[in-house]
Amino acid sequence: MNDTLKLILQLMIPGLCLGCVYGLNGIGAALLYKGSHTINNAQGAVVGFGALLGYSLQNRGLGLISSTIIATIACFFVGVLLQVGVISQIEKKAPIYVVIATLALSIVITNANYLIVGSYTYDSAVILINVSKYLHIDSVNVDILWSNIVAIAVSFIAMVSVHFFLNKTKFGSAMRAAAMDPFAAESCGISVVKTRAVTWGIMSALGALGGCLTGPLFGVSAGIGIAAGAKGNTGAVLGGYGNMYGAIIGGMIIGIVETIFGYIYSPYQTAFTNALFLIFILLLPHGIMNEKAIEEG
Amino acid sequence: MGHMLELSDFHYYYGQIHAVKGISFYVDEGEIVTLIGANGAGKSTTLNSIAGLTRALGVKGRITYKGVDIAGKSGHNICKMGMMAVVEGRHVFPQLTVYENLRMGAYRRNDTKEVLKDIEEVFDFFPRLRERREQMGGTLSGGEQQMLAIGRALVNKPDLILLDEPSLGLAPIIVEDIFRKIKEINEVNGTTILLVEQNSNIALHTASRGYVLQNGEIVIEGKCEDLLNDPKVQHAYLGLT
Ligand SMILES: Nc1ncnc2c1ncn2[C@@H]1O[C@H](COP(=O)(O)OP(=O)(O)OP(=O)(O)O)[C@@H](O)[C@H]1O
Ligand SMILES: [Mg+2]
């Protein structure tokens, strides 16, 4: 009994931690899909950039908290710049071009990351002092990484903040309105250029936050975010594409399933997870939240 | 002081398609002016262009509002100048509640307390909306959506409202109701109104002046009582022979 509980705790907490990062990335994917009917393939590269930025700030002597905050805010503006400078111009033609353009953008940003840090993976312990600190739960004799707990808690706070921002503030409501009907939004005095820019800002900031929170666990390298960006998107589809809450749940599921498969047989961890995803989406194309993302005939 | 809204030699092009071919008209403060015409005459194109909701590239000519040339300006900036369009097909925000839709109508305003009062006023004006306050916009009936679209414009407190076919798809009783409200908005609030309609009869009975648009050109203009007695208008737009 105690052993089972111990195993579950040992798998669930890291799984949930990964899932939170996927969820953070999924939120952006969902918001973007809902508002612009497109996909950002550069998300993972921005996650990597944010994680590197957070790392290098710490390397320069800044504290963990302040460097994470600075990297997250900086990436908000990176997202805004990407939308205003590149995406909005391409989006005018057709949303599908954004899919292709962001693929190119992903390669450019990732290579810029390599240019800055090289192909070196920074040892985790160097980055975060508390990465090796454990919380010991006596009753079940389990050790849980403090970094995992912090990552889960901070992600949760970020998700709740986004929820309140979108539902309880005037600009957040305007973002939802513009996502539903940009034409009507403009007629109400809402600048759709601005709401889209902020969507990209939030998407990039959440990605960077996830990168900063979990980068230390895996070691920070130039391409660290690629998988997280892609899985965030997968989670968003799983949850019901375009639904932010579905994206969070979907991301968590992927994180946990992946961790369990990793425990069972790690070489096929990713293959198993994706196979499961395919089966799920064949059976339930509208995802967990039953979001009818695509007009069907 | 010139006209509140004035179009001079206004053209609109959808790529190669020349949809509006050099029309000129004006609206004075406090007036209700109507633009009538058959399907595809260019009414919506004109109205949306005034509100900055068409592609700026397609606009040629001058549109002045309150003395400023607004041709090709973006929609949200024009809205901030005190003009609000109730576009064709209602366009309420489907997954926002009735109340949230109204809040979005007041987006340009920062006097929250007054906005809340004005929303209550809209509810007094359209009691059906009050009953459906927390219902999603997309689940309202057509007539209720039209009320919401007009309500959304009212809480904006614009000086000029552009209305595109408020009668579209509504039962005659509701059409009469809506047009009574339109007149009331004009008389009580002093809001200027540009009304685009296919239902020429009710439009000409509501407005004071009218323009008849045909294939992108204005072919007849004048006081509404004169238009109602014009045999050409009677024949082509009022169904009288
Ligand atoms: N997006 C578009 N692309 C190409 N042509 C268009 C477009 N929108 C409208 N048109 C054309 O422009 C002309 C004017 O259309 P508009 O919608 O302004 O007419 P309308 O007078 O509002 O008609 P209705 O009473 O049916 O609403 C029509 O011939 C129409 O086919
Ligand atoms: Mg029309």
C-alpha cells in the first residue's frame, strides 16, 4: 500500500510539473488558434530563448526570482515584436502562411540561441541552487524535488492570472471579443492589432516562464524548448483546440502519461505518448472540452 | 461649420470590382438620413467604409467626419471619434454574455460608473435584454441580437450611429418596434443616424432625407416625403405601380 502510494507520488509530481509547462505553452496555442486560426511553430524556440535568458541573468548574479521575472517580461515583448513586425504582415494574406513562416522563424531563433550559448548544455546544479533540494514526506518516505513543487505552484498562479485577466479585465474581455469577431471588435473601438499583439506577448511570456521553471531540471541548452512548444500544442489539441482550459488539462495529461511511460520503458516514451494521442484524437476529435475548432461539413 | 459627415466622390474597389462609383452625400448633426437601394447596390460597402471596416486600399475619395478626413483610417480609431456602426448581420459576440457585449460597446469610454448606468438604460429600453443579461449573445434570437447590436451602439454614446439593415430577417411587429426605438434615440438623445435599408417604406417614413443608390451610384436624392411621392421610387422601391 505504502509502496504504491510512494510510486504514484514519485511519478505524479514530476509528471504534473512537465504537464504544467506543456499547459503553459498550450494556453498560448489555444488563444492563438481561437483568435487567428493559426499555429505558432516558433513557440518552442522562444521557450528556449527565455530559458537561456533566465539562465544568463542568473549567471550574472541575479537571483532566481528576479531573473525569471525579467526573462518572462522580456519574452512578452519578444512576442509582441514578432506579431507586429512579422506575423501581422503575413497574416493579412492568409492565416495558413503563419504556420510556414513560424517554422522558419523557429529555426532562425533556435540558431540565434546556439550562436549565443553554443551547443553546450549547462549543468543544472550550476543554475539553480535548490535543484537538488528535496522535500521529504515522512509518512510515505518519499522525496519530492522542491523545483518540481515550485514549478507547479508558479505555473498554477500564472494560469489563474491569465484566467482572471481574460475574464475580469476590460482588455481581457476585449481580447476574447476580438478573437470571436474581429470585425465587430473594430466597430466597438477595440484595436485588433493590439489584442493580437498581446496574445503573442502572453503566449511567449508563458512559454519563457515554463522554460525558466524547468530548464534547471534538464539543463539549459539552445534547443531546450522545442519539445515543450510542440507538446503544448499537442496538449491543446487533446483538450479541444482553441479552448484554453482544455489546453491546460491536455498538457497535464501528456506530462503525466509521458512520465509514466518513461518509468515503464523509457526508450519508447515519446512514441507511446504520441500513439496514445493519435488514438484519442481519432475517437474524440473535439477533445476533452468538446471544442468544435474547425467547421465541419 | 460644415456637415457632420460628408462623402465626396467616394469610390470603393474590391480588387478589380468597382463597387461604389463616385458618390457624394452628407449628413447634418441631429438628422436621420437614409440610404436605400436594391441588393448589391453598394450600401453596406459605403457604410462599412465610413466606419473604417473595409480594406483601406479599396477606398478612393474623401470622407470627412467632424471636419477630419477619415478615409482609410482604421475602425477602432474612427469609433473613438464618436461614431459607431451597427453592421449588417448583427455581429454580436457569440460567446460573451449580453452584459459583456454591452460592456464591449462602451469600450472606448473610461467613465465606468456612467457606463453601468447607461447599460441599465439600455435594459429599460429593451427589457428583453435585461431578462437575458447572463445569456450568451450567440444563443439569442435574431430580433434579440438586433436589439443587442443596437444596445451595444447606444452604450457607446456616439454622436453618429450607422445602422445597416436593422430590419433584416425580423418579423414586421419587431421591425416597427425597432424603428420606433431608432426614432426615439434620435429625438431623445439627439443622436445623428445614417440608416441603410432595403425596407424602403419604413426607412423613408423614419428618416428626414434620403438617397437612392443603384449599382454604386446615387440616382435620386431628396426629402423623404418627396421620395415617397416620386413615381420612380414608388415603382422600383416601394412596390407600387
Ligand atoms: N468582399 C467582397 N469582394 C468582392 N465583391 C464584393 C465584396 N463585398 C461586396 N462585393 C460586391 O460589391 C457590391 C456591393 O455590395 P454591398 O454589400 O455593398 O451591397 P448592399 O447594397 O449592401 O446589398 P444588400 O442589400 O444585399 O446587403 C456587390 O456587387 C457585391 O457583390
Ligand atoms: Mg448590405
